[in-house]
Amino acid sequence: MIIGIDASRYGHTEATGVEWYSYYLLNELIPLLGREHHAEIRLYGRCDFHLEVDLPFNVHKRVIPLKRFWTILGLSLEMLLQKPDILFVPSHTLPFFSPKKSIMTIHDVAFLHLKKAYSWLDAWRLHQTTKKAVKRAYRLIVPSEATKHDLIKFYRCKPEKIVVIPHGAPHIPALRHWSNDENKKLRQQFFLSEKDLFVLYVGRLEAKKNLDRLISAFHRFLSEFPGWKLILAGKRGTGFEEIMKTVLRLKLEQNVILPGYVTEKEKSFLFEHCRIFAFPSLYEGFGLPLLEAFSYHKPVLASKIPALLEVAGIAAYLVNPTKVEEIGVGLKRLAQDGTLVTKIVQNGIEQLKKFSWEKAAQETFEVIFG
């Protein structure tokens, strides 16, 4: 038996959600596949890539050196000429040619809920790839019941074709001791003094993350809590211009910090030192940053939307993401109510126990061999 895995999203230098999913999942899945001595495992990539786990003898990397149209041309040709028995695509789209037993992860269908956050072309492309996957895939893996519901509602996907496998919690190292030099350098980098308190958001800076309302709520929050800062860490995405306009309109250039993409070390520093983690998205398929915040024992403000309700449970202060005043009140409560913060943090520690990449990999393994 030959099992092919699209590993093209593994090990990206500036990884975002779907890349982290591929990274964490494959790190746990590859050792499991290595125990199946009767199976040959092929990892398809755009270029040679370094794996964080030892490569079992039955697992081989296959490089398809194509910079553009990698899936449609490169992976499709590979499927046509040397088709595996099973193909698993963690986070992209199915190639034009694929085996009957093709398994794909669909992370969300945000393009249907938030059409204004996507260009017409991007929305059309995402719709077509999702439609094709629903029709052709043997099984579809989704990270939440919310995404499963969307596939049934919008694409009339058969429920028995969908398998819900939540993401795992990120592997957070023990809290580190930051040397005086490291602390000083990183605070300078993020324009923070030793006394500065701040709210943190981590993720792509785009319209669907609802950051314009978060900034407006933070502006109100500052009237009672002057001197606080809001750090929005992440790559620029669709709608960033409007986010920047909100910062300028409210004259918050000194209080809202936009450092761009942050490294894992920088992100760790920000999580360890923030007072509140805010994630008021309009739509999510899962919400991995919430698990990161739980790992760092931080109080979370999150949207009262289906996927985040699944991930957070009672471990976050939940708000209507369309209500600026409600977001502002949430920030205020988490800034001054120590009893509430303690309760939310403790709930986050308990909630975190429900999620693991080991469990996600084992369940994915069972889908592949099911």
C-alpha cells in the first residue's frame, strides 16, 4: 500500500494557521505511519524540507520542484504517473487527478460567511475547490462541528463523509527566564516600557478578524485605562488598509502597535507579558490562538461564534463581535476584575486538557486506514 501526503505546507518560515496545522499534525502522524511496515509513505513537497521528527525507513520525501500551480500541475502529474492508493491533503486543495480514497482537511468556509473580506476571484476559487472536495473526497476532516454544519448546509455534504477532529494544543515550552538584555531588546522592539500593560492579538491582520471594532473598543477602554497598549501581531491580509485607517482616525498611533509577523520567540515574549488576549473574530473554523493563550494562562476575550464556543467553552469572556461597546466592556472587566480573571484562566487550563496533537494524529491515522 502506498500513502501519499501533501506536505507542501510543512515547515514554512512565516507559518500561519494552516501551516501550523500541517506542522504539528505531521510531526505526530509520521511516527504512527512509520509503524505500518506494509505501507510506503510519500511526503510530497515543493522543495527539500527538514522534518522535526526522525524519518522512518518506510517514509520518503518526494520533491516536485514547481514554484507556481504546484497542486494543479505538479501534484496532479505525480498522481497521474505514480498514483498512491491513498492521498491525504492537510490544508490546500485536491489535485486534478487523485485516487478514489482521497482525504482532505477543510478548515473553514469563511468565504461564504464574509464575502466582503475576499476578492471575487478568491471567493470563487475557494468555493470551487471546496465543492470539488465535497464531491470527490472519500473523507473530509474538519476541526469543528461548526465547519461540519457549514459543509452540510452550504454544500449538502453527506454527514457520514465528514469526520470532526479538533486541533491540538500548541507545544509551549516552560516559561523561560528572559535576561535583562533580552527583555530590554524585545520591549524596545515592541515600543513597550517596563510599566506598560497591553492587550495582545495574534493572527493575520485582515477584515474577518474584526480588528477595526477591537481598535474602536480599545479606544473607549483607554478613556478609563490610559497608558495601555494594544499589540496586533501578524501578517497583513485583506482589509489591512481599513484597519490602519481606523488607527489613524482615532489617533492611536502611540497606543496600537503593529509589529508584523513575529517569530516564535517574540510571540512567546508577548504571550508571557500581555495582560489580556483578545480574539474577536467574525468567523473561525477553529481558533488555535485561544489554545495558545490558555497555555500561557492568560485571560481570553473571544467572539460568541460557534467554532470559538466549541474551543473556549467557559474559558473566555465571550462577546458579540459586532458590538463595539460589548468588546470594550469585556476589556474593562478583564483589566480590573481579578476574581473573574482567575476563574477564566483556571477554566482555560482545564479546557486545554481536551485538545492534543497526539489525539488528533491518532484519529487522522484511523481515518486514513479506515
